[in-house]
Amino acid sequence: MTAGTQTVETILREGAVAVIRMGESRRLSRVIEALLEGGMKVMEITLTMPDAFEQIQAMSRGFQDSI
């Protein structure tokens, strides 16, 4: 199974995607923690956030087993 196929299957299974759009990344990890606590497992960080690529990489490493 490819990563893309796995992603689509996860989205379909979970039924929702949280879209995170913030003007600054200072509180991003807290937002992700709150979403995880609420049961959300699929999230999108929009590229309108400053340093979005770096934040996506950091959050992927930091929450590796959760999202």
C-alpha cells in the first residue's frame, strides 16, 4: 500500500480532517494536542502559516505516533 493510499483510507475511516490555519505557529503544538485529546487524528496545516513546511516537519516528528 502506498503512503497516498494509506492517507486516503485513514481520512475515509476517520470521516473528518481538521484544517489548521493560524497566523503564527507559536501555539501550534497546543492546538494539535487539543485536537488529539478531542479524538481528531487527521489534520492539515495550511501553507498560509509562516514557516509552514518547517512546522509540518516538526509536528510530524513530535506527534509521530498520534497523527
